[in-house]
Amino acid sequence: NPPITVPLDECPIIIEDDRTGLSIETIRRALLDNLYYVQGKTPQTATKNDFYMALAYTVRDRLLKRWLSTQLTYRKTPVKTVSYLSAEFLLGPHLINNLISLNLYDPFKKAIEESGLNFQELVDQEEEPGLGNGGLGRLAACYMDSLATLEIPAIGYGIRYEFGIFDQEIKDGWQVEITDKWLQYGNPWEIARPEFAQLVKFGGYTESYYDQDHIYRVRWVPRYTVNGIPYDTPILGYRVNTANTLRLWKAEASESFNFERFNVGDYYGAVRDKVACETISKVLYPNDEQIQGKELRLEQQFFFVSCSLQDMIRIHLNKNASLDNFHEMWSIQLNDTHPAIGVAELMRLLLDENNYDWDTAWNITKNTFAYTNHTLLPEALEKWPLNIFGRMLPRHLEIIYAINHRFLDEVRIHYPNDVSKLACLSIIDETGEKYVRMAHLACVGSFAINGVAALHTELLKSDVLRDFYELYPEKFSNKTNGVTPRRWMVLSNPRMSFTICEKIGDSWIKNLDDLRQLEGYAEDGGFRNYWQQIKKEVKQDLANYIQAKLDIKVDPHSLFDVQVKRIHEYKRQHLNVLNIVTLYNRIKNNPNLDVTPRTFIFGGKAAPGYFMAKLIIKLINSVADVVNNDPVICDRIKVIFLPDYNVTFGQRVYPAADISEQISTAGKEASGTGNMKFSLNGALTIGTLDGANVEIRESVGAENFFLFGLTTEEVYAIRANRYTPRDYYNSDEELKAVLDLISTGFFSHGDPNLFRPIVDNLLYSDPYMLLADYRSYVDAQDAVGCAYRDQDHWGRMSILNVARMGKFSSDRSIKDYCNDIWKTKPFAIDVPEYMQSQA
Ligand code: CJB
């Protein structure tokens, strides 16, 4: 049933009423109205969550006009649309973000307070949609924000996981994983669109036939099909009328296949199959940068990609006569290789379901997709065993072989005398067990390939994708990551944001380069003082939170040294621990030592199956136990591990940091985006020349950045000469003392075995070269400690960090993608009349 078209100006919701009104009184009435008619509660019986839901619906009512206007406009206008395909969207809570975008924060806060409710308490009710693991998923969320703010027609496609990233608890120092039941009390921000469901096929076999024009065709006869139900969430642009859509797919059993079993009376069999289908969108794989090779994961990937491509084709054919111009109307960005199966699926849809010939189909496909690589870690490069792949996607395997066949012909022409190139470049890895290499499929099937920071892109070109770069240099470019200043400054750090606005106005919120105007104020002593005072207040907030959560008192005057990110050996949280134990030893050896008081704050989740990462969490907590309770230390250093690091907690912690730990082994962190959030909130970085740290340092000035560690070239050179970590241990007394202390069981109640895997790993292999970087890190940390004593100078450095970080707005990244890759332009959405006063 095709949707009914209503001309925009005839949209009936024009009279200001409880559904749309913006006065405090109307908002109050609307809240009660939604509480009564949507939640079915009166204020007397309502829970906090009921009030939150009513509040969320009241906000949603006020964004719907923008959302519908945007979608109607896109439907009738021939605009090129960006389709962002991502297995993860780590959105974070919507409520405040939407209020800020709509410019309705103040009236809503007032209305809630005047109703006698606690605004913050209601806000805290929101369960954040944790539909991602870390940086990659959060980047997708920042990009959706910027696309809408820049008024770019765009749609995000992904999976509506019933359970997102697990909640983390710490028991006896160890991580415990708890299911994330984010949908338990309802999600007011999504709208199901079952009328746009899509069928997805799996398994079975293929057969060939001749169509009525005697043309050879292939038909896929699946073993089972799954229904994809789209759930839409509006993504508002900041103070514009654009509201784009994030469309997430939920898997449900398709009736056609259940009927068979029902009909033969196999009721339980039918239900079992139904449950199996629904498993597809049940849970997010909690591994970050580590493939597990599980069939269900491939099922998830194909499921959401097939739904999304079919949906795009449906939308396309609503306003175009054919798919001939599909690539002119869509740019599909592959967020890593997770959706790379899309290359084969679009080919199948064009060839088998729309009767295109190979060359036309391939021309459309390879001009539609663009691929972003996010990691250099070999263990994260996706490859699927051929047997698993062929069993689940028999038609796609045929298509991939056909793509590969033609591609290798091209390679042969390019390198007539070099057969080794064929093996290196082939989409099929035939060096041992056979695999489909997803990055190769993405490279062959895309017109653009990019890395996420300058150094990362260079390493892609010289190392991981070297052969592709040699073959297709014109496809490669860099797109340094960015973060949205709306969530990561305005929302999370209102104090600092107001302070900046007082000085330079608010244009920076949309044009982050305007922060440059703050540079002058770095020379104003009074302002520096004020700036540091603001920071102190924000730190006090975090201190209160830590006190409430962990019952640990921390001093807001101490240096807040923060490392929050996924726990991974390459990110080297344990290097941070080595420095803490070094300080501990120094104070124990010299109790009167004059050290700069510091609070070390950690946060981050470990993949549930990643033993070393979990042991690192235990080590941090064990060291914390000793250090925090040793009377000799006397609170000069404190170590805090804050459980359950997520977007909401990030919003508290970035603004409160003095020092940002970005200490990965050079050449390992593709970009990092936490590094940007810290610096934009006035923290100084201690970091290696890795990922976007390199560009951050260039931007803020080397004198406002604490650099340490080996460069990528040095890392490679030392490795080439056989790295022997023991040499560093033997030649550095402090290092030796630290590792020996851990080895004796000092932090493990006398058990020398608990942390042995970490110590042995460092002494005998140390793949991430902690020992090689230890001395340089500890020295840089000493410099940090000294620098912090000069609060006035620190304030100057902090202001300059913020002032010079404009480049790292996701708006800049998205503009670069638009200009260089997608070739898309903004398309403004008309201001509905009743909204104009708000714009
Ligand atoms: N990244 O979060 C992930 N997961 C992956 O599987 C691969 C990469 C991260 O992506 C971020 C966004 O591009 C990068 O900033 C970060 O360096 C990278 O580790």
C-alpha cells in the first residue's frame, strides 16, 4: 500500500497546541497529556520512568514536523543521498541532544522544574542505545549528527540489536558482563515501519535458467528467509530543519517459511525456527578489533546490508524510472568491511532481480560504494572461511568468484610478469584454508578508499593495502576523523561552552574553526584564571559522582589523569599502570617526596573473551587497592577504575580531565577520537605519534602537548632487528623494580601467579613494546607533573588546545567526504512557519 501524499503546506499540524506548542505552560500541559494518554498514568501513580517517557514524547512531538518535512522533501526532490552502512551506531542518549538541536533546552527545563519534578533525575532515566563497541560506532553517530547539521540528505542503516554492548560491573576487581536490556522500558525515539519490511534470503542453492528472451540467468533458491523490520530514529541537525533518519533493522521470522511447519503440525519446530531467525538481531558482538569468525556475525552483516540495499532500491524506484542512475543518486559508505558484502549483494539485486547485464551492473556497483578502513591490526581484518560463506550465501560466492575472475584479468594486464601479485590481490585467500577477504572485496568494489587519519592512510598505502594502492592510487585519500561539538562540548560541558560563548559568541558550534578567536584570550591572565576555575568546578562534579558511585573521595585540586577507551593491549593501559607503580615506589622509598597530587582515572570494557584485557582490568583495580589505602601515599596518588564506561559517562569525564592518555604503540591506533574530545575540553595530551595524535599535536603546537615514545619507523626498525624487551628491564632500575614488585605478588595478596601472564608477556615478547617506551613515558609524565604546578601556564596551554582544535569537528570530516568522495551538496529543508521563531 503506497503512502498517501499530502502536500507539505497542507500538513494539518499548524495550530499551536499541546502537541507542538513551545511556551512553558503548553509544554507542562503536553507532559501531563503524554503521561496520561501514552503512558496511561496519572502523576500520582507515575514512576520516574513514566515521567521520562512522557517528557521524551513531548520532545518527540516537537521534532516530528521537521522529520516529516525532511522526508517528504527528499521523496519529491531528486537529491543525491548518502547511505551510511554501519554494523554499529553508538548514539548515546537522545533527550538533551534533541533539546539542544531544537533550541528548546531552557523552556523544557523550566517546564519540568515548574511541575515540581527534578529535571536531571528524569534525564538520567534514559537508557543509552549502546549499539556499538567503541570508536567505530561512535564515529558513525558523530557523522550522522554532522550530516544532518550540514543539511546533507543522508540515511544511516544498521542493526537494531535487542541487546547492545554489555553493562560492565566490577566484582573483586574483575570485569563481569551484564546483559544490556536497553529496550526493557520502551524506546520513545524509534518508530517501527513494518510496512517497509524486507525479506532476506539465506542458504540453499542456485540454479540457472533461460528467461523469456533466452538470456541465461541465475536464480537463488534459499533454505530460509528472514523478515527485516525497520525501526526509524530521527537524527536532528543543530538549529536547522533537517532531520535525517537512522533506520535499524530487526530480524523476525518470515511467515512464508513458518507456514510449512505449522501446516504439517510441527508447532514446536516452527517456533524454534522463528526463534532462530530472531537471534540475528539479538545481540551486538562485543569484540572490538578482533574477528571471531562466527556464522551468526556473517548472518547479521548480510541481513542488514540486504535489507538496506533493497530499501534503497525501493526508495529509488519511487522517484526514478529505473536503476540505471542508481550510482548518481546514492553514495554508499562502508563503515569498515562489516557491510562489504553489499558489493556482492547489489550485484545480485541488479543481475538476478532486475535483469541487468554484468557490465552495466558492475558499473553501477563500483560507482556506488566507498570504503573506509578503520584499523591496521591484522586480527581485525575480516575474512570468512569459504565453506561457511558458500553455505550461507551460495549466490554471493558465485558472484564474488566472477568479480575476482575479471579483477585478476585486470591484474594480469597490469603486471604481465608477476604471478605473485595475483595471490596478494585476489579476493580469495588461497594460501592455506580458503577465505573470502572482505577488505579486498571492498577495495575492488569501491570507487574510493580512505583511512581515518593522515598517518593511518599512509600506513594503509605503504603496508596493509599496498598492492591496492599500487594498482588504484587514484582511489585512495585520507579523511581524518572528527567529533561533534554539539554532544562533546555544548551538551557535555555547558560551563566551558558558556564561557567560550561569552567571549567569542556561538558561531563555533557550527564552525569549529571559529574557536581560533579564543587564542587571544590565552594571553589574558584574568581569563586564564577563570578558565581554570571552571575546570575545577567540572572536576568537582566528577569527584561528587565518584564519591557517590564508588565511595572514594578524590581531590578536585589534584591533576585528573584520564584514560578511557576499550581495554586493549595495543592501547597500553598497562603502560599507564607501570608509571603509577613507579610513582608508588618513589614515594615509598622517599616518603617526603614532593609529588604533584594526581588522580588516575580509568574506564573501559574488555571483550568478554579477551583474557589479557580482563587481567589488565584486574591489575588496575589491584594496584588501586594498594595505592589508595597505603598511609604512606597519603592520598597523593589515587587510582580509580570507573565501571561501565559508555557515552553517558564519557560526557562526564572528558570535561573533567587535565591530562588525556593517548599512549598506543605508534602505528597501531588508526586515529582515535577520544583524543579529540579531551583536547576540545581543555585537557592536554600525553601521547605517542600515533593516529590523529600526530595531527592534534601539529594543530595545538608541540609546546602544548606531551610527546613520548618511539615513532612508527623506529618501532618497525627495532622489530626488524629482533626486539629484546629484557634489555630494557635489565638496564632500567625503576622499570626492574616495578616489574619485580608486581611479580612478587605485592598487588595480589602475595600470589605471584596472578599477574604473571602480563609480566611474562612484557619480558619475553612485549608485542606492543611497553618496555621500549617505558622510560620516555615516565619522563614525560614527570614533565606533566611539573607543568601542572604552574597553573597559570597550564591554563594558557589548555585554552590554546581548545582554540586550535577546530579541524577536529566531524563537520569538517563530513564536508571532506561530501566534496571528495560523495559529491553531495546540502539541501535545506523549508522552515515550517510555526517553527520560524525557534530557528
Ligand atoms: N576501530 O572502534 C574500532 N573498531 C574496529 O573494529 C576498528 C577500528 C576504531 O575506529 C575509530 C574510528 O575510525 C578509530 O578512531 C580508532 O583508532 C579505531 O581503533
